[in-house]
Amino acid sequence: MDISVKIAITAPDGVVHEHEIAAFEKGCESAAEIGLSIGDSKALLLHLQQEIVAAQTAAFCVGRSTCSCCTGRLRRKGSKPIQYRTVFGDITIDSPRFYHCRCHAGPVQTFSPLTMLLPDHIAPEMLWLETKWASLVSYGVTVDLLKDVLPIGERLNAETVRRHLGRVANRMEAELADERYSFVETNASERERLPNPEGPITVGIDGGYVRSREKGQSHFEVTVGKSIPTDPLPGSRCLHRREGADRYLGLVQSYDEKPKRRLHDILKDQGWQENQQVTFMTDGGDTVINIARDMAPAHLNPDEAEEIARFLRQIKGYLWNGNLHEGKAVIDDLVMDIDDVETEYASIKALRKAASEFQTYIANNAWMIPNYAERRRYGERVSTGFVESTVNTVVGKRFCKRQQMRGSKTGAISCCKPVRAPWTAPCAQSSSNGIQA
């Protein structure tokens, strides 16, 4: 069968222009012939884009061909073709140049309307696609991906994508406001009058090292983060994640001068207000932890925080070495010290509750806490990490992550039997008294 696609464009003066932009000859005897192929769709989109862009730019130039003051018609100096890069291909446009009217006083005698309309000669969506994918994968893979699915011009290469990414990054950097020591703009009474926030925001921050190409420096640290907002489910205390609302953070602290400003803008973009709970989660060092400072409306005094940290280090040392008597004494001192803290820190009640529960837990289970340091010296296990990995292997991968299935207790045991057998058999040894593990 023969298929033709036509387009009708109505100009600002009311004249309708019709053009045939594509013609296909398609069969219907196999699945491969049903619908448009990738090549057909690329050609169709390219021709459609050419007609639309040509009509739009021509209408724009016609509107700028008369003087805005005296409405006199401007003399045309000439024209030249320019390339406008779009998502659906590179479009060649006729760019006219006009003389300014005599009533225009200025050093420049001519101007080009399309230079004002298209200063970069590249569509914003094209820049967005290049920037998005180049920030996730390599420049070469980005070029291959775009060329596979879109009628991108053959001139696009990895170096072009790298330059465009740098251009967009520089523009975003110029639009970023100044850094501040603290971004808290309200006091406690003002925060109480704010409307109830939608839900807490969790920010995860971590760092990694990248090989440096500069002389005298082998590696440098890159800090990355992810901010995830959550909303309470209607009529429930459970939280659910807002789809599509996640935001990412990336910076080099040894180079970046506005790390807190970047994090603040990300939170504001997610609708954060100063009475809303923000939880920072990180296992990084001081360079990573410093980013989260001064972002909360109220925080512990540095001296008080250091005192609590000192208590925790002492407790860790005593419990690790099995010195429960001294450990419980320091825990008691920690609980009393936290009770005496006077602060507007929003989570101080939760901190006091956690310290009290920890005190009760150690007191009730002291007889079960071994001397971890002694066991470590003799090569005995001190961690339950092997059990956690087992749970992940058997339960997580077998039932949840890979299978995405529901199961019964009987079925779960049946699935575990073939997994369990190879682990127990090699560890069993025969003896005169039976089987010993």
C-alpha cells in the first residue's frame, strides 16, 4: 500500500500552505512491515521539522522587516543559510539581514532577526537531552543513543556534546545565587505558624575519588547526593515516595565555592519549608558531613555535640572490650547529660528517647554481650554481616528483588531446601556419636 503524509500550515496572514512531507510504500504480510520503521519515522520527523521551522522563522523575519517606530519597510541587505540543530535533525534556514531604519540612531547599521531569536543555533530541547544523558553516561554513548532513536545530524560527536555540557553548566553556575553561612530565615515562633509540611525529606550524601589529570594530584573527591521527598499516605502513618520528585546533587568540595547553596536550592525545588523534617544520611568523612551543617533551623551547640560524641566513643570502647561496668556508668552519664541540654533542636526529644532506650537495652542484655576484642584477637566471628548477606541472598533475591513474587510459608520452605542443602552438607563431619556441624 502507498502512504503519503501531508502538512497544512496557516501563516499569520491567513494563507494556507500545504506540503507533502513523506511518501511510503508499506506491505502487510509480516510483522516487520506493520507500522513505521525507525528509518521511516526519522525521515518523517526530519521533513516535518524542516517545514515547521521554515514557516516559523519566515513569519518571525516578516514581523521584524518593518520599523517599530515609523512602520516603514526596512531595506534588505541580503541573506545567508544557517544551521539550526534540533532534536529531529539539523535544519538549514535562510537568515535575512536588514538595514536599520533612518530613525534608528546607533553604531550598527544592519541586523539579523534570527541572530536574536536563535543565538546559539541549537534548540533548548537538544541541549537538555545532551546534558541529561552526558551526565549519566559517557559522551560517546550519549551520541550513539541519540543517533539510534532520533534523526540527529551526523556531525554530532562526543566533543560537541562535551562542549555543550560545559556551556550549560557554566550558565547554571552563573544563575546560582551567592553562598551563605546559614540559610535559616525564620525563628522558632515563625516556624510554628508555618503550614504543616507534606512529609519528611531524606538526603543521602556520599563521596568517591576520581583520578586527576592535573600534575601533582593523583585523586580528588567528588561528593554526590540524592534528595528523596516522602508524603504520608491518606489515613495512615505510612510514608510513600513521591515519584519523579527526586533530585540529585554533585560537586567537588575542594573546588566548589557554593556547596550549601546547591543543596538549599535542591530542597527548595522540592517544596521544603523550615518546619519540615530533613534527615541527612551519610557514612562519609568530615568533608561530606560538613555539607549538611547549618541547613537545619536549630542544631546542637558544637560543644554539646562534641561532649555527646566523646561519651559515645567511650561507650563503644568499653562495650567492645567487655567492660560492662564502666560502660553502663558512662551510659548513665550520657543520659543525664542529654537531659540537661537546653536547645531548640527539633529532634532533641527523639535523641533523649533513643539514649534512654539504649540504656535499658544494655542493662537488660549485659549478660549476653561478649568481649568482642578478645574474640577478634582469637580469630572468632564478631559480626552478623554473614547472616545479613544470607538473608539478602535467600530472601531478597529469591523472593523479592528478582522474582517479585508472593509466597506461602510452605512454599518458602520448599524453595529454601535446595538452597540450604549445599551449605550444610560440606560443613558436616561424621563421628562415632553422630553428625556434628
